[in-house]
Amino acid sequence: MNHIREGTILGHPKGLFVLFFTEMWERFSYYGMRALLVLYLVNIFKMTQEDASFIYKWYTALVYLTPLAGGYLADRYLGNKWAIVIGSILMAIGQFILATGERSFLMFGLGFLIVGNGFFKPNMSVQVGRLYPQNDPRRDGAYTIFYMGINLGAFFAPIICGALMDTPGLGYGWGFAAAGVGMILGLLIYLFGLPWIKELPEGVQYQGPPGETGKKTVEPVRRAMTEEEARTAASVLPGISHNAPVVLSTIGVVLILVVISLSYFGIMKGNDALAFGLGLGAACFAGAWVTSKIQAALRDRVLAIFVLAVFVIFFWAAFEQAGNAMNVWADQTTNRYLTDTPPTPSVYPGAYVAAKELGFGGIVKEAFAVLVRMNPVLTTSFQSINALAIVLLAPLFAWLWVFLSNRNISPSIATKMATGVFLQGVAFALMIWSVKYENGPSETKLAKLPDTVVKGGDETYFYDAPTLEDDKAYQRFQSGSFDQEHDKMIAHGGRLVVDESQGVLRMRGVLDANHRDRILRATAPKDYVKFVWDMASRSKELKKASDSDGAKLEVKIDRLPPGFDAQYLKGFNPSDLRFDESTNTFLIGKELADQDYKQLLVAGANPEFRTALNDLWVQSTKYRVSSSWLLWFYVLCTLGELCVSPVGLSMVSKLAPRRFATMLMGMWMLTSFFGNYTAGLAGENWEKLDPSTYFTYVTIAMAAAAFVCYLIARKVTSMMHGVT
């Protein structure tokens, strides 16, 4: 069997390292973009956390739904190699579309990334397994090495893309462009390395370590059934196994009917019902189809994948908070100054910085200066902790699993996964503790709340100002007939309260600057909101004029709102928008987007309330917690991930029948579809709950899932028929 002994590096096929570097750059592309996405939406487009989470959950979920279709197309028509090439090209296009910075192109860019990932992701993972014969003990180590490649890319991406984002004159567009360049590099490595990627044909058996020609075939202490043996071996769950196609189809239909009913009665939002209906239907019906084509113990193995997938969903739902709620926590609630005393923050947005004319060398120099300074630490860099910990700890875990296996004391796959879910719960339990230090009191004087901010019992709520795209919300705002479900928002997760008898506004914890501005927008006078709304509508005329026309729109306001503060407009490019105080005229050079409209509303917010809320915001910054909390949070997440993700990839490659391998790898990635969607769904409530309550809910869910998984671990292990 010379083909498994030739062309190796560190005892592994050269093709593994081609896939290693290809995946490294693809993950650089993905995690660089993911690190920026929510911050981009809330800081640049001025979206609410709820709206940003809505986009985040759909994007990060769909990138793990499309692999099911990508796996099917690869298995039936394209093959792994062509699918990877197509996926790489589509993802590069998507990143460069995002780099344009045009909000109208946002969904197109995300769409290219979603479809491209569907072609790329399952095929890369399957190709790793196909470099090795059946029962080759090197396969687990190969997936660990491959996983290190994933995390090398994930480590550098948030730092490099974040540095470009934070460099004056560059910004988010350069960060997305860097992610696109990373994807191109990955594609080039793959194309040049194709001669070394040699997939073995079905049925090739492991014949022992290199250099052991002629010796007795190695027999592991606990030998797993081959796929041929599993086709005829008796099932350990004969009743369930025999009826698996019907059972899975029935479960799929029932679950779809349940989510439709929940949506119909208003218990679940329509888009959430659509997502879970799509995901559940795809998983159950695809599973029914696969199990209808196989029998006996082989069917048990596929069912074992489905059972463990349920618990892995819980893990990813918590883990994927990293790009959403935990990203906002790092940005707004963590003290990112490691050495210097944090300066007193300004309530005004940063002054506009003109884009610099930089060559490639200049870009590198500017970004490197940001990296070296690193004080404050880049928000995005916290997401690199997990990746660095993976690179450092993965070899230890790979050694540990082999060490325990050689002594016949290795935990089962199900037990490893239960441990991973439990550790993820411990990470969020740690964050509950951190809130005790964040939850400090602040207080300021305020004679009276504005009309749109209301005290209700022990909490304060406000009626949200409309976005520029929501005509119905605008009509409700103007008429004062608010929709309690859509317009009523709890202020600061219920931790902002007013004592009217003493004329005091009190708060606990750190106030998110974006949430502060959202509350302030709601206090702008109705006539001023109408003026800005109409001015934004008129500015659409500028989109029709060419740049050479030098078209400008001058709009004079008859009466400025009390306390109007033009300082809030200094973040605008003067050629796009400026205010002439001598004539009370707005000079507009571009179509005003929703984020521009929102900033104008803050400038015209109720002045007394704006002063009070800004005072609380400045006071609360002293309660920003140490960055060490996030450091240990991500280390615990990493320990959990090493018990779940590489173990799961290896498990699917071992249990899946070869003819359905890529499709089942795509189905396994549905765990990330549900997990990411649930993470985004949870993130929509970040502003509505206090952090302690939010973290507690996640901790309880993880503990319960881990407990159940431990209980059924032995039975699930028996369904694998020797695979460990």
C-alpha cells in the first residue's frame, strides 16, 4: 500500500497541509468578516442591537444551512475539488462587495458569502478524511492538525482586519477587503496544491504504520466495524432503526407544523418560524432519505450523528455569542486599556478624518502602528483569544486522547461532547460573576422625563424613534399611538430608573453608547423628526445627479429644536453634510442614509435629558470590567470547543457511509445553523435584559443539555458499533 506511505510530512500526506493552508486563509476570510459585522452594523449603520442581531443570526445560520445543498451537489455532480473552487470564488466576491461600504449592497455581499460557504465548507472537511484509509488511527490527528489551520486563520483575522478597521483614514471597508484577499490566497494555494491532494478510493484498509511492510496488520484494542460489516450487523435499537425513515419524516412534519402554529398564534415571529422550519425540515427529510438507503448497524451510526447533533446545537448557540453579544460586551463594557488610565470619554462622535491616499506600503505601515500601539486593545482582538488557545491546546488534547485510548480509559465521543457543553456553561457562569463588578451605581439630577420616556413600576421604558425605512413606525411616532410590542423598549435592560420625588435619574452598570443614543433619538420633538425625515427624502434627488454636477441640497430649518447641538454632526464628512449656524441651513452633498438621519435626531434630542444621560454614561465607564474576564471566558470556551468540534468532524467522517459522506458532513453543519440562529435570536434580547439575567439563562441551558447528554452517552456509544 505504497500510496499511504509516500509523500508524507510529519507522517501525514502532503495533501493534508495543502488543505491546512487553504482552510487557514478561508477561515481568515470568514472570521475577519465576522469580527467586524455586528460592530459595523451598530457603529456605522447605527442599527439597534436587535436589528444587527437579526442580520447576524440569518447570515451565520445560513452559511451552515447551504453546506447541505453543497454537499449533495458535490456527492452527485461536482466532486469535492470543483465545489471548493466555486465556493472560494463566490466568497471572495462577497467580501469585496462588502468592502464597498454601500448599505444597498450589504445583502448581496452576504448572499455571495452564504452560497460560497455552502460549496466550500463540507467538501474541505470531507477531503481531509479521504486522504486516509479506513480505520487509520492518524485520522483523528489529521483533523486536529486541520483544526489548528482553521484557528490560525481565526487568530490573525480579527487582529489584522480589526487593525485596518481602526486605522484613521481606512476603516471597515479595508477590513472586509483584507478578508477578500485572504480568500483569494486560499484559492491559489488550493489550485497549486491539487497534485498533492490524493483521495483514496472506497474500501482501502489501513495496513499499519509506515515502514511496517510485511508485518501483521495492526488491530486496535477496540476495533471498529468496517462499513461493509456494519451493513449487515444487527442494530442495537432494532425497532427504531427499522422504522427510522418513517420516524424521521414524521418528526420533520410534526416539527414544521408546530413552528407554523407558533407563528400563527403569535408565539414565534414569522422569520424565526421560517428558519426553524427550513432547518428542521432539511435535517429530518434528508436524514429520512439517507436512512432509507442503508440498513442495520450502518443506520444506527447515522442516527447516532443525529442524536449528538441535538446537544451540539446547545453548544454552538452559546459559543457563537462571541461575534454578537460578547463582541458588544468587549466593545462597550470591557476596559480595554491594559496600562494607561482610560481617558474621560467624549459624548460627541469623533471628528471626521479624511481618507488618506496610501499605497500598499502605507496601508501596512498605518495598520502596523495600530497593532503596535494596541492600547486600548482592539475590540475584535478578543475573538483571537479562542483561536490562539486552540493552537496552543489542540496538540495537548490530541496527545491526551491517544494517551487515554492506549490505556483503554478514553472517554466516549458522547462523553467528550457532554463535557464540552458543560465547559461552555462554566464560561457563562464566569460572566455572571463579572457582572457583580460591572453593576455599580451612577446618579444624576433630572427634573422631568421627556414624554416618550416613561417610568413604569421599577423600570424605565421609551417609545423608539422610527428608522428611515419604516413608514408605519414614523406614522405611529407622529400620532403618538405607539405599538406596545414593536415600539416600547426597556431602557438599559431595566437598570435605568427615575426617582421623580427627588428629581434623580439612577442607573446601575455600564451604559452602551449606542443604546444611549437610541434612547436619546426617541426624545427628539415630533416637528424636528418630521423635518429630518423630509430632508432625508429630498436628499434622494442627489443620488440621481452625477458627481461632476457638484449637486448640493440646501435646506433651511425655520425653528431649531431647543438645545440643538451641532457638535453631534462633526463626525460627518463636511462635503456630505454640514450645518451653517449663521443661516440655520443644512448643506447636503449626498443621499442621507438611515445612520445619518439617526445622528441628526441625537443632535436635536431633549437637551436636559441628553445632558443627564450623557452624565450617567460618562460616570458608568468607571465600571467597565477587566479584560481578564473575557480572557478566561474564551479559554473555557476553547476547552469546550476542543471536546466538541474536532471530535465531531472526526466522528462524522468515521460514521458516515462513504456515498453520503459529504452530505452528512453538511447535515452535521446544521448544528451550527441552529446554533448560530439561536445565538442571534438571543442577541436580539441583549438590550432588553440586564447582563446577569442574560448570562444566567445561557448557563442554565448549557448545564441542562450537558446533564442529559451524560445520561444517554452509553447508549449512543453502543449505536456507533466500535467507533471511538
